[in-house]
Amino acid sequence: MIFHALLIKYAEIAIKGKNRYIFEDALVSQIKRSLKAVSGDFKVEKESGRIYVHCPEEYDYDETIAALTKVFGIVEICPVMIFDDNGIGAMGDDVISYMQQVHPGYSGTFKIFTRRAKKSFPKTSMEVSSEVGGRILEAMPDASVDVHEPELQIHIEIRERIYVYSLSIKGPGGMPSGTGGRAMLLLSGGIDSPVAGYLMAKRGVVLDAVYFHAPPYTSERAKQKVIDLARIVSEYSGPIRLHVVNFTDIQLYIYEKCPHDELTIIMRRYMMRIAEHFAEKCHDLGLVTGESIGQVASQTMRSLAATNDVCTMPVYRPVIAFDKQEIVEIARKIKTFDTSILPYEDCCTIFVAKHPVTQPQIKTMRISEKKLSEKIDELMQKALETTEVIEIG
Ligand code: ATP
Ligand code: MG
């Protein structure tokens, strides 16, 4: 491959004052993690306010870029060619060689930006830009200089060696994983919760996850689908500890004892309680769901309040104000959509009432739950004890 290194640009994190080093180190370690999946010996280095990935002689460029475009905190990736410093004449030859390989027959406008990190270089940045620019004009007669609105920005960085780049690939933005705390995602097999997890991870939050499984009403395939979704999200978020809770007995007991139109809300209140139990164990600072106002009966503001009533931790709902179509767009972009729409049954839909309450009162829910007092503690205990923990990613 013709590029020797990749310059990693990051914006938001660079302005964090003295926290800057924490963020940069987190970004470096996430870049290293993502490149483990790509074959070749990559060296990631922090060099005077920049991060460079130095590439091995042989590597798969597309795979490398694909891995890096999943690392939160990266705003831009610039593929760089590096030349030895043999003075200004050789530099002109090298930049022409760069142009011929990367932009053969270039006929648009350009401007050269020179940054002189090595102060002993005998020419100023201005002199370098103008001399090298002149050489490009000679070598590429159809190209022209435009210093105000150039179509192409050619960057020359003078360090111990000479770094040349002009291409830029968009990164995912956000904050590096681990810089934003840790949270427990309620991950179903649907479209919304994987997107909710992705969005939290984008802000640097490390994820744990919990899935409520209801065998034999929900199949092994439905569980595998959730594992697959967690794996896709983990490509962005880093490893996810997934808890698979056997929820069948609790659901059947609620079904037996409580008014059927209240089932979904009461069930969701138990989901939150169990999620919070594991969240505490994992030292999480909050719960995350894929709820969005008004999407279904259990997601009206009153229903959300009734669900929230049992939580002591903050509940983050990153897609709360998104339309379904907006969530679907993100699901497609992050490649969870095709898995999410596989038609396997969900534990919520199996026991769902024909006319669920849309305006549940918290007080009424608390009263209904009293009907569960005989066995619910025992069933909860059993659900917690039989929970399977799967490390993903
Ligand atoms: P999703 O597409 O994320 O499944 P949904 O539109 O189907 O969402 P609901 O079924 O009402 O909505 O669920 C709302 C939220 O509750 C989900 O986004 C998810 O966070 C959580 N949730 C629902 N069912 C489960 C489950 N079986 N296991 C874990 N979390 C669940
Ligand atoms: Mg669902």
C-alpha cells in the first residue's frame, strides 16, 4: 500500500484542558484495540499533539480504514506518505511523486499548507509552500493555485521526516470509549435498543447489557439474535458483558395475578429492577433503553413514568425524541438493522394485551404489584441466580 501512516484527527476531545491527556490515551488504546482485528503490525503513536498510526509494509488498506471508522473520538483519518528529509529539492520531487500516485493528472485548484515542527529546517513554511507549489504547477500543467477556496488541500509536515497528505476520511466523532462512564443497556432483539446502546457508546460510555429471555415462548434463535446484535454494537463500543435473564416464570406469574391490560407496564417494572441489580454489580452509573415517546402504549410519558418509578439509577433514553425512521437510519448505518428485523418472537409481544393501558397511574401499578407478594421475591431471586453472563467482543 502506498500510504505509510494514518494521521488521526480529533476535535472535541482536544479542547478538554488538562483532561486532554486522559482522552488522548483512551483514544490511542481504542485505536489499538480496533486494529487488533486487522492483520499486520501497526504502531500507534502520540506525537506532539497528534496521533499517528504507522502502518506495516503490507496491510489491507480498506480493512484498516473500516476498523478505524468505528473508533469513537476520531473525527478524520488522513492517509499519509512519509519521505526522508533530503532538503527542499528532494521534497519537491517527493510531493510530485505523491500527487502522481494519489491524484494522477490533477487538473483542479490546490493550496499547500506547510507545518514546520522541525525548526532547524532551513526554509520557512511560506517558502516551502511556494517552492513546492511551483514544482507541482510545472509537473501538472492543468492544475492551478487558489489560496482562498482550493479544491485540494495538500499538507506538508516537516518533522524528522516529511509527511504529506491531502485525503480525508470522515470518522464517527464522539468520545473515546471509557471516558464517559459505564451503563447497563436493556438490549432486546428490536431496532431501537441497539441504536440506543450505540449512541451512548458514542459519548464514551462503556456498555453492559441485559436481555430478558422467556423460553420456551422465546426461542434460542431469538437469544442468538440478541447476542449477534451485542456483537455488532461491541465493534463500536468495545466489549459488552451480556446478562441473559430467564424471565418466563416472572412473566407467567404476573400474567396469572395482575390485570392483563397492565401486564406490559408491570413486566417492564420488573425488568428495570433486575437490570438495576446487575447494573450495581457492574458498577454502572445508569440504565439505557431504546424507548421513544409515543411509539407504543408502554412508551407514553405516563407509561415511562410508571416504569421509571421503580428505578433509583438514572435511566438514559437516547432515542426518546427520535421518529422511528430516524432510528432506522442509524440502525442501517451501524449495520444492526438487518439482524433486528429477523422475525423472531420477543418476550414482550407474547404476553401483550389487546388493549394495554396507555395512561397507567403509578399508584395503581403499585397496588397491582401487591398481588404478587406471595411468590415474587422467590421468583426474582431465582431469575438473578440463573442469569447467564456472556462476554462479547
Ligand atoms: P426495541 O426495538 O429496542 O425492542 P421496542 O420499540 O420494541 O424497542 P419495547 O418492546 O416497548 O420497544 O421496549 C422498550 C425498551 O425496553 C427496549 O428498547 C429495550 O431497551 C427494553 N426491552 C424490551 N424488551 C426487552 C427484552 N426482552 N430484553 C431487554 N430489554 C428489553
Ligand atoms: Mg422490543
